[in-house]
Amino acid sequence: MTGEQYPTTADVTHGARRLTLRYRGLCRLGEVGRSRAGRPLLMLTVGQGPRNVLVVAGPHANEAAVGGATVLRLAERIAETCRSGAGDGSTWHFLLCIDPDGAALNEPWLPGPYTLRRHYEHFFRPCAAEQPEWLPHDGTVRSAALPETRTLVGLLDRLRPVLQCSLHGIDVGGSFVQLTRDVPGVAERIGKSAAELDIPLESGSSDAFQWPSPGPGVYVMPPASDPAAGDGAHSTWAHAERYDGVTAIVEVPMWACDRAADTTPHPDADRALRTAGAALRRDLPTVARMLARIDPRTIGADGPMLRTVRELVGIGPQLSAEWDPAVRPAGAGPLPEMTTARVTSIQVYAQRIPLRAAAMLRRIAALPAVTRLVDSWCEAYEAAYRPRWVPVDDQVEQQARSVMAVYEELRS
């Protein structure tokens, strides 16, 4: 699927069905599980080779649309390659959306207009316990609470893929790839593609703050025993390693921020980090106070948005402990070199998290004070980073090229 509009989950399902008709015998669509709400979890399979590749779209509900469009583009290209006789012996499996329940809550935004204000007017992302890629910390994989998680783990155990690709996205920043094992050549490939599409590379991602980076826009997850691995150590990313498989987490931005690629030293990193940390610890309690003032009878039953808001407003102090000099634990190791890109990624993060909490609170209780807060924070977000829209087609193309770069370099 191409064009200037994100597809809904129904659009992606329809596109997958069309591919099975167009490429009979090469493409197969089947149900592999059910969501918490009973929606089907569908997988499109292309090819019949002995090696397996698994591509997962929609691991975060707010990122499902671009991932859905990407799996259709990749599936069509691979099917065409197989039909021409140029296949290389791999079978590709595409989970169309691993969290269709969450994706449905973001769909009012998909037709556009594509502005930050409109995006956050319809924003939803579940709390950590309700995100399908996270596994229980006790290692008992089969006890995972979510049926979506159990489905994904079951597929990994059955397919034992040489490569698993998890399709993610961010609102403001640059494109990057996180790997569970270094794959030489990927940085050059994604860098060339990003330059062609005028998308900056995220060269200091706060998501991989202490991870080694073999090249711009590429980060390698430390071993699960290393605290720097963070949540990745308890995830379906790491689960694939038991079969000697590599996982690639592919990120593309909706809005590009060119400072995300600036690797020059930041002129005053200490002050910038302290300011970002103080803002995070100020803004999340602001949302908490608004939540506390709302009559519980107007909110209704405990729902997924309310659970996320409560989680976010309660974890403000710990979110900045890794990088804010004002609250870092005594004896913590030195920070990496604080480039403009790295500081910018942290600053974006510090503004993004409270904005998400406020935006979801607005959807729960559209009170004037909450609406004004979301509006003002969206304006401040835009003023701080001057983000420029990345066309949907370019987001999809960068994501698809990143997947193929990892696959082809892994196979070379």
C-alpha cells in the first residue's frame, strides 16, 4: 500500500487478502490467535523456503498504521521476487498487527490532517503491562498475561526465525535500528536510504542510551544480564535469541527533527539535562493533579487509557534518573559523550511523556483545563524542535528498506 494516508487495520487486512488472490500459492493468510477483545491476529505468509523471517507490526498501538503499510509493501515485493524465481530460500511471515485492540483506539487520527495537535487529540498507547512484546520478569514465558504475547512467543518457538523484525515508530526525531546482535553493513545501508528520503538518522537515541553504536542510527542491545539492556532483557526481542535468531527493532519518525542527527558536542549538556529532568518531574505531577481533581463518576470504569495515565504520572522521578545530573544515583558510571543528538533525544523524551499522559487524560475527560494544557504543550513541542512532516510513503519506504538491509546483510 502506498499513498499519503495511513491505512486502518481493516485496510491492511483487505490488502493482505488481495495479495493472496494475486499471488495464489505464494501468499497465505491465516488466523494465529485472538486479542483480549476477541479480534483476530492475522499472519500473512509469503514463500515456502526452509528459513523463516518474522515481521511484527503494531507492537505499540500508536505505531500500528505505518507498520501495517510496511508489511504490505514488503510482502508484495517478496512475492514478486518469488514469482520471478529469484527467491533465496526464506519464508516470510508478517503479523499484520499484534495489538489490534490498541490500534483501534488510534484510528480516528489516521485520515489526517497530520499535525501534532491532531495526532495527540486521538493518541493512545497502553501501559507497559498491556504491551505484547514484554515478558514476565520471572522468565516463565508461558505465564504471560496477554493472549497477544502468548501468540507471539508461540510463533517464535514454532518458526525459530533467523530474523525477527519489530516495526516501531516515533513522533518526533530520526530513523534508527536496534539489534540484538551486531550486523555489519546495516548502518551504511540505512544511512544511504535515510539520506535519499531526507530523513535524519537518530544518532543519540534515548531508547538506547547506554547501548553500543557501531554506526549512526544503529544500536546493539547488551546481553540480558547487563542492566543497560533495560526492558529489552525481558522481551520477545530477546526470546528469539534462544534459536540463534537476530531481532531488529526498526524505528521511523512521523516528524523529522534534524538535530537528532547532529553529532557535534552539545555546548552546555549539564544544564540542558538538568532542565529536561526538572521539566519532566514538574509536568507529570501537573497531569496527576488534574486527574485527582476529576470527579471519578465522569471518568467511568477503569479503562486502558486511565491505566496508562496513572502509570505515567506515577513514574516521573525514575524516568530521569539515568541521565539527569541532579538525580543520578551516587556512584553511577559516567554519561556517554553528550552530543547535540543525544541531548535532543532526551529533551524530546522529557516533553513527549507528559504530553502523552495529558492527551490521554483529555480523551477520558475533555475538560477545558486539560484541553488548554494539551494545546499549549503541543505548541511548545513544535516550537522547541521545528519538526517537519515525513510523508507516509517515505516512512513506509524507510522502514521496509531497513528490514531488507538487516536481512540481506545478515545473509551475506
